[in-house]
Amino acid sequence: MSARSVIFIVLGLVVGVAAADMILTRMLTPPTSGSAVSEGKVAIGGPFKLVDGAGRAVTEKDFAGKPMLVYFGYTNCPDICPAGLQIIAQALDKLGPKAGNISVLFVTLDPERDTSKVLSEFVASFDPRIVGLTGTTEEIDAVAKAYRVYHKKVENEGAGGRYSVDHTGFMYLMDGKGDYLQHFPHNVSVENLAGALSKQL
């Protein structure tokens, strides 16, 4: 095989890997907040069947009629999840009585450890108006896929079986029909989040 052939093969592999990476990134990343959609609705969100902090089975229909702010994470998250929940709690405080007109859902990505009781106590430490939701691994995988949330269990070597969960950290604002409106990073400012929520109330 000539040197020129080898070069073409290497270049082909590089281009192929770059293209695959770009496609995967687009699949896992929500569209830019406020972006225009030319055909139909943005494909984020959808039906789900989970369990709330009281152990009751709930679906998206239980929250219909109110805007929803949906945030994914897990109770053993060291920084991103607590920071985001703190911002959500402060934004709800800024809304005052109007905060009762929005449903705030925290969906665990670690159903193995986050039971209804564990999750309920965790979200209540930030704000009692936040509803913690868990379910089976299959149910969690399904809702995460519907919201384009990347998550992966990562074993911590030498930690006695302990593990973390890598995941995207977006908050999703949905309307009363469950349709996607926009999303926010976990470190959005309290003012910006409260302002966006207020527009829907």
C-alpha cells in the first residue's frame, strides 16, 4: 500500500469520527432556548409514568393544566443538582403566591438509591413545593430519553461499590399541555429563571 493511500485512509477515519461526534452531540443537546422550529413541536418531553414522594404512581396528566419546570439529577450529586435546586427554590420565593401555579419536578437519574422516601426528604430540604419523582430503571430511562437527558452510571474505583451519575444539567420549562417552551442551565440566575416562569403564570 502506498503512502498516499495510507494518508487518504487516515483522513477518512478522522472525518468519519468527527461527523459521528457531531451527530451524537446534536442528539443529546436540546435546541437553543427560544429557537424557531419550522415543522411541528420541539421533540422534548412526553408521557411518563413515575412515583412521587408519597409512593403514589403519577403520570404527566397529574400535572396537566399548569406549566412544569422539570429538572433531572440525583440525591448523591455533589454540586450541580443542589446548586440548581437552590436556584429553583429562590426563584419560587421571588414569584410569591403565583408559585403555586407551576409544577416543579425533580426526576432522579439514580432510582437504585433514590427511593420515594429518600427523594422526598431531599427535595423538601430545598423547597416543599418541589415534587421528587422516581421509578424503575426502565421508567427513568424512558423519561430521560424523552427529555434528551444524557445520563450514565460511573463506578468509582476503590470506593467500595460507590458510584456517581454523569448527566446533563438542564431545567426544562414546559407549558400546561406538556409542550417544550425553553430550557436553562443549572446555574441560570435566579432573576432570569423567575422572570421566565412569571411569564407563564
